[in-house]
Amino acid sequence: MNPTIYLIRHGEKTLDGKKLTKRGITQAKYLGKYLKNEKIDKIISSDKNRAIQTAEIINNYLKIPNKKDKRIREIHFPAKKGKKYQEERKYVKEFFEKVILKNKKRTLIVAHGNVNRYIICLILKIAPKNIRITQIPTCMNIIENKKSGSISLVTMNDTSHLSKKLKVRQKF
């Protein structure tokens, strides 16, 4: 079995972005039930509350180590110019190179829509300004690290674990 990363967007967030809505909590529960038998070794989440909350709900089903990482906090996307935005992308790229590319386990990562979009751009070697990628709350992007050293995006924006009423694209 190849090392696999389940790159997840957090559940639906409140207007202020600080926590999950009731629907977001339900989305995370559905995902936890779906992943229960996937034999995931560890969880890494953003250190922002909505990602932590999503990871904790999922972990009620997995019961595995959970680590927080500030490098995968929400960023601006598509890439904007300026020092602040370069710093954001630098941290995500560092996480990508040190965690995702070197992954040897089955790892669940709970991050944010824009972080996931940027990681997908890094995998596909596409400039962020040239693509728009949808990330529904609690969607899964599955990434495999091959023995050959290559990395493969197997699934993108998978919401098959959600009922139709929970597959809602969040708009503000």
C-alpha cells in the first residue's frame, strides 16, 4: 500500500470563520464515519479553530495522534503580490516539501480551501493564477506517494461521503 495523504478542507464555517456551523459539524461526522476503516496513522491540522474542530470530530472515529501545524493556515488565493502573500505561500510550500513529499504513512491533513488549492497547484505544477479549483467543505483530495518517488493526485474535491443536502459550496 502506497503512503497516502487525505487532504481535507475543514467543515462549513460560521460567518466570522472562527468555528464550524451545525452543518459543518455534521459534515465532519460523515467524513469521520467514512474514513473509520481507512487505517490512517496520523492527523495534521491547521492551528485555526475550524480546522482543529474538524480534525477532532473526525478523530472521534479514528482515535489516532493529532498534531497542529501553523504552516497550513488559510492563505489568499489566487496568489497576490506583496510580502505578506509571499510569506503565506512560502510556509505552505515548505509544508508541502517537508511533509507531503516525504510522507511515508497514511496521513489525514485538515487544512483550508486556499491551502488545498495551492498544494494541488504544486502537485500539478500549475501556476495558481491559471486555475480555479473548487473545495467543498470536508471534501477529500487523495494524494499518493509512489515508490518511484513521484507524487500523484488520485482524487480531487471528493464529497461522496456527504448526503446531497450537505454538499454545499460555501459562499460569503
